[in-house]
Amino acid sequence: MESSEGPNHSGTDKDTLYIFGGAALILFGTGLILPNPTVRRHIGLVGAGSLIQDAFADIDRYFKLRSM
């Protein structure tokens, strides 16, 4: 199957760049979130299941406030 990008297959290079850029943004965001002492306390003391339940409660509260 030939690429429509031309003979040097630059479409594959673009896809690879997007993948690495997305991974870099995820790592950067994680680096901003994890140093927060509240987040570290939740991760250390609370299991992942209840952490997810707390997150859903916060998201629900956010949408209720936003709809006002």
C-alpha cells in the first residue's frame, strides 16, 4: 500500500511525531500533578478504587456547578 504523502513516506514521520508529542504531554502533566501533597497522600493512603470514586464525585460536582 502506497502512502499519499509522497515517496519519502512523511506521513509515517508525522504520526510518530504526534505519538511522541502526546507521550511528552502526558509525562509533563503527570509531573505537574504528582508533586502536589494532597495527591501524594491520596495515592499513598487510599486504594485506586476509592480514588477513582472520589474523582467521579468531584467531576459530578464540577458539572453541577458549571450548569448553574
